[in-house]
Amino acid sequence: MRRFLKLMVVALALLAVAGGAAAWFAWREASAPGPLAEQANIVIPRGGVEAIAATLAERGAVNSPRLFALAALATRGEGPLRAAEFTIPAGASIRDILSILRQGRPVQRRLTIAEGLTARQVAALLERTEGLSGEVPTINEGALLPETYSFTLNDSRAAIVRRATTAMDAALEEAWNDRAPNLPLNSAREALILASIVERETGVAAERGRVAGVFINRLRRGMPLQSDPTVAYGAGNGMPMDRPLSRADLDQQHPYNTYRNRGLPPGPIAMPGRASIEAVTRPEATDFIYFVADGTGGHAFARTLEEHNRNVARWRALNR
């Protein structure tokens, strides 16, 4: 009996040593560099440790799904594994990957809404952006603030629209509250409309305030704005035209023809950026009432029709 007990003790000790050695070996393997040759973004699925292990093995991030599952089970007290898109570095060990899935930041994708895009263009941009989910909601012209928006995999298109709308509301309110006195604008909405015209008229940052000043002067005098981009917006049914305006375009009667109609058009013609909104609410103080392209990407400004006609003649000569 005593001999039997001694054998049992020895056997248990051997088992303990063997188990400890196996655990040490497994942990050493889980800490060793993994097989991933290059950094990769991997979408971690829902469905439990086995599904995650299979995905990582399929993408070449781990050699042994079973070892990954055992390591995840052994360290479950450190937190759950999250389903998201993560960046896994080249050579990441199983321990590294477990830490990333528990504490790492999911991949941040980016969508840039450029200044001057129309609602239809933004809708098309959202539709073709990979990684977003759901339908594109109705987008009101001028309602979204042009910026770069971060999102994670499977965020909704509607969520991006809500964020961009909130950002525009805040930017417009701030600029309107800080506006110059005695502007011929009755509301923040009118400022937004004029800002969209300034956005489409010039891409030169230094000119925005001056272009805005010209339109403010025209509104004060009751002159038509005579803005080509508004005519193009109406003639193109809300999309920029891929050809120069014709005399027939200028003669069309529609609410956006600011050659035939005085005052502002009924709505924005694009998504204006912060700079254009600020240019309209605090325009450059000037007595210019005309401008025309100068052939360098900017514009030549004039105080009188005679001076403006000379600038137009120079522009036409450059085109010839």
C-alpha cells in the first residue's frame, strides 16, 4: 500500500511537470513572431473564438488556430475579443494579436467631402465609398460641411450625413453670429446660399473675401449677381456642366439664372467650406462691382463697367 502511494505521488508529480512544460511550451509559441509577412488590415468576425482563429489563419496571421483559441481561453480575464477591422503588424505574435483585438483601436477609414461638391455628387461619393453600409439618405443642397470624416468598417452612410450636417449647422451658426454689421443678408440661410456661390466662383483662397465683397455690393445696389455657376447649376439640373455656358443657357428662365433674376437664387448651389462661409459673413470692404477671369486662375476686379469691359477684352484675347 505504501509503495502504491509513493508511485501515485511520483506519477502526479510527473504529470504536473509535464503539464507545466506543455503550458510553458504553448506560451512560448504564443509569444513567438507570427507568420504574417506584411502588415494587414483584417476584419475580425463575430461568432466566437473559433471563428476569429479561423479568419486569422486564413489571412496568414497565425499558424495554429487551435493554439490561438487556447491562448485566448487562457487569457480571457483580460477582456473579450472585439469584432472589428484591425491593423495586424507583420510578424505579430498570438499574444500581440490578442492584445490588439482587446485594446487596439479599430482601423479608421476616411471620407473627404471636397468644397464645392453638389448634393448629387456627394451622394455618388457616399455610394461608392467602400466600408460604409446602408442607403444614402436624402441630402439637401449645401447642408453638409466639406471636411474629412473618419469612420470604421460598416458605419452607416446615414451616420456620415448626420455628422456632416451637424458640422455645417455649427460652422454656419458660428460664422453668422460673428458676422459683419449691416450685411444685405436676412438670415444664416441666405449667407449659406451666397457662400455656395463664392465657393463655385473661385478656388483662390486669397480671393474669397473680395469675391464675396463684390456680391455684397451688388446686393446692396439691387444689381443682378450675374454668377455663371448659378446658371450652370440650373441648366445642369444640380450637376456642374462639362462645357462653357452658351448664350442659350444665359437666356433660360429658371430661378437660378442670376442674369435674369435679381437677388439670391432660391437655394445653395454646392457645399461651401468654412472659408467661403466666413468670407460671406465678413467680406472684404471694397468698391468693386465686377470681376472676370484673368487667365492665371484668379480674377481681375473692376469698379466701373468701362474698366470691366477692358478686363473682359483681355480675357477673350487670352482665350483666342
